[in-house]
Amino acid sequence: MASLLIAVPQIFSENPELSVNLLIIPAWTIAFCGAATILRRLYETYSIRFYKSNKNWSDDIAFCRRTGMVKTFRGEFPFYEFDAFIEMRADMKGNQFHSLKVRHRYPQHSKDERNGLPLDFDFPADGSIAQLYAMWDMLGRYMDVSQPLPDIPRLEPFRHLDPTTKAFDEAGKRGRPATYWRDLYAKASEQELKQLREEHRKVVDAAPWGSRPDLMAQSVPGYGDSYTAEPEDVNAYGRFPNKADRFVERAEAKEASQQNKRDSH
């Protein structure tokens, strides 16, 4: 050990350039790390201020149940001004992918000034077309303050904070314990949860989504004139969109179309 302590100074005294090089490496390392730390602190401090102050870069987007408004980076718009439709995409191999699109009905008030694109939201879902119908139904019930919150795991911790839902649960209309979903996920095995999901998926797929009344056609003048038919089986149409699919005439739309033709004459 003593001989090593004696040999090290001799090496540096005989090779002064070596000692300088050994000092330069840690000095550069310390300087680089220090500059990186300062830049990171500046980024975390000022970039957040920039994004919060610049609405074009803000991610403050929300469907507000209490106010009935949809907050976007282009402003706030009433939820009833949004229409839903199913968008189909296809890749190079012909595989189809479907998603729920919720688009603002009046693009002249909400389109992006930079590229002219309309304001819309994309809600993808796994499974059949019926799952997208169910998603739109759930979003509509979530925004309807006259109904309780949808009974799903994600919203269960907040049911007592919503007045309508709180009154619904306290009246015993929910028919479940306050911590139903939490207890289910805590006690059930993965196999049991998988089986419950498959059973729920079958219930959603079997629901008569196409036969439900079209509230938009009933409330928006002229809305039903844009289409007069819908697929008899929404799931079959989603998987096999070809000429063999059957479409069922919607009576209210057909009557409205005939009435418009008579009025035009």
C-alpha cells in the first residue's frame, strides 16, 4: 500500500500531460451534468407555463357533466351540438378497424384555424360494432344529469359526489353495495373476471341498438333527411359490409322524407 502511494506521485511528476488529461475528464463530466440539470429545471418550470397559457397546446379537454359543456382547446361547446358516427378504417391488407367519432355539428365555429379540420373526438373500442353503440350510449347517460352515472368501475368512487346519483343510490335503486366493483375486483380471480367480461360482451352485442329511437332525428329539424335506413344487424354490417347486407327502413325518417317531397311540390 505504501509503495503504491509513493508510485502514484512519481507517475504524475514524470508525465505532467497525463495528470492534466485525468483532470479534464471529470471536469467535463461535472460541467455536462450540471448544464443538463439546469436545462431540465428550466424546461420543467417554463414549458409548463407555456403550455398552460397557450390554448393551442393545452390538453385541458373534458366532458363536463355538471355544466353540459365540452371543454376543448378551441373553446367550450354544448354537448348537444355533437353528433356521433362510426368510422371504419382499413389497412393495406384490408383489415377493418372501427372507432366511435364524436364531431361538432357546426365546424364554422370550431374548426382548426391552422388546418381547417373539424373538432372531433375518437373513441376506439375492442370487439364488435355494438360496443361502439354502447360507448356512445354510456357517454350520453354520463352527460345527462337527469340520470345517475353509468354503473361502471371507473365512476364508482365518485357516485356519492353527484347529486342525482347519490339520491338514486340512497333510494336503493342501484341494487348493489357502494363498493360493488371494488370488492368484485379484489375477490374475483382473473378467470372469473374474464368470464364476466365475455358474458357482458354478449349482452351488449345482443342489445337491439338499431331499433332504439333516434333522438337526434326527433329533435334536430331536417336531421333525418340525410339517411333513411340502417343495418338490420349492426355487427354483421361491421364485419361484412357488402351488397348482401339488409337495411331496414326507419319509419319516422321515411315519413319525414315523403312529407318533405310533398312540401317541395
